[in-house]
Amino acid sequence: MVGIVGYGAYVPKYRIKSEVIAKVWGEDPDRIKNGLGVYEKAVASNDEDAATLAVEAAKIAIQRAGISPKKLGALYVGSESHPYAVKPTATIVAEAIGATPELTAADLEFACKAGTAGIQMCMGLVGSGMMDYGMAIGTDTSQGRPGDALEYSTGCGAAAYIIGKDAESLAIIEDTYSYSTDTPDFWRRNGADYPSHGGRFTGPPGYFKHVKAATLGLLKKMGTKVEDYDYFVFHQPNGKFPRAVAKMLGVQPEKMEEGLLTPYIGNTYSGSSPLGLANVLDVAKAGDRIFVTSFGSGAGSDAFSIRVTDNIRNRERGKPASYFIGQKEYLDYATYAKYRRKFKGM
């Protein structure tokens, strides 16, 4: 078996409240907040991007694992906001943390589940004996067209996971299961600044179908049930969908709270469920079991069953996710628009 040897999370300090955005577009702020369940979101500064966010999370993961970055055999970066169309983010991150040159590195893209896909790839490489450690990162500075519903919900952040052998792991990954189809619920063509969403495909055919199928598939595969788990983390495109799918699956609301971050930092896309898991690992006890299901539009879900070990005490080596979530500096809309480069004529 393999598991999580180290992990790290990072969220920029800047925030913008949903009501500030709503005021600019003449929307009812209460309707927006109640409709999406997002109160404020994290905003990357003008000198931050998916690569810099990934570097910050990766450094904490290395620190928490207590290993040399030279021991990494693979580094994968999942994102839908890679800084370059042609040039890997993964090599930038690997160089910045001192992991080059003896490793394989690649960028991944599957909407919001590219980070968890990287975890599965590292599980296979480590489990097969090809390498001792692999790092998977989910990172995004999410895009939202001005005035669109996505502008209220798209945040930014990153989470990095080092996968290694079970004896060293803070948490064992007991098993994983994936469910994927060609569902056109969300997309962004090459060269487009902002994504589009497919309306009626977003909810039941997209998010709910895949998250439920992956979750139920893994429970059946393992012979476990909802009651066997202490925490649940579902992908969170907004504050409403994860609570709704939890209710459909019979998950108690209190098992969701630690991993539900979107209401306070927005949807961090590839960083969404990995960041939620990081926040859970920051408070979980040895013996606790965690269920995680990601979702990526287009569409697919990866589900994981995770058991926390006595090595969880090593989490004290790195700053918790709550440290960065709690660091806040609020922006007005003009500064936010400048940081996110929404003035396309400049």
C-alpha cells in the first residue's frame, strides 16, 4: 500500500466579497450569496499564478515529509490555468524546490480533477516500485467572465501531496476508483480568456452523476459504507453542490464542515478537493477515515478512501491550511480586476 507522506496547502491573502462584485453588476448580493453559497473568494496578486501557488504548497509538503526534494521521482501539476500554453509548469515547480534534474515531470489537465489524477499516477509509480516518492499538485487561479456567475465563485489556491510507502505515511490511501464520461458541462477553447458552462449539463448530468457514481463505486468496491468514515470531502464548485450531494448519499452535515472551503476562498478548481483534504488532515486523528471525491468537468470523478496513521503527528512540521485561509486583505473591484487582468485593452 502507499500513502501520503507529506502535504502542503497555500491560499493567497487577497479576498473580494461577493457583495462587492454584485454591486458592480447591479445584482442582489443576498441572492448571489444564498444562491451560490459563496461569501468571498481568494484572489491571486498580480505577481502570482498557478506556478507560484504550486511552489508554495510544494515547499510545505517537502518540509512536512522531512525528505530531500532530490528523492522525488515524479512531479505532476494539475491545473486549467497553466501560465504557458506550451511550456510545463511542472519543471518550473521542480526547479524552484530543488527537485531537478533526475525526475519525470509533466502537466495535467482535466478541469478540476487534474490534481487527484496526479495522485493516482504517483500511487501507481510508487506502488510498482519504480520510485520511492512522487508529488502531485492541484493548483489554479480560476477564471470567470466579468458579470458571469463564475466570477462570484472562482477563487485560487494550491495543494501538494507527496506519495510514498505506507510505513512512512501520515495517511494510507486504502483504495481509489474513477468514473468518467464525455459530458459537455464546462469548457474553454484554446485562446479563449474565459470558460463557458453548459447550463442544464452542469448539475445532474455533470457534477451529481459523476460524484455519486464514483463515491458509490468505491464504497461497493471496498465493501464499506458512509458510516465507516469520519470526514467527507467532495469537489466544491460552490457552497451548495457538495452539501446537496452529501444529503443524497446520506452523509451527515458535520462530516463535511472541515473540508468545505469554497464559501470562504471560492472554487480553486484543481486545488478544490485537495485543499479540502489538507484542511481535514490538519485536524484528523490517528485511526480516522476520510473519503474524498473530486470532480472535473468534461467529465469525471476520482474517489479515495484514506486512513490516518500515527505519523500524522508530523503535520506539525508545516503550516496548516487554516493559516493561509485566515490571512485576509480585502480588495475593491478595481484592484481585483487589475490583479486578475480583466482589463483586456491594456
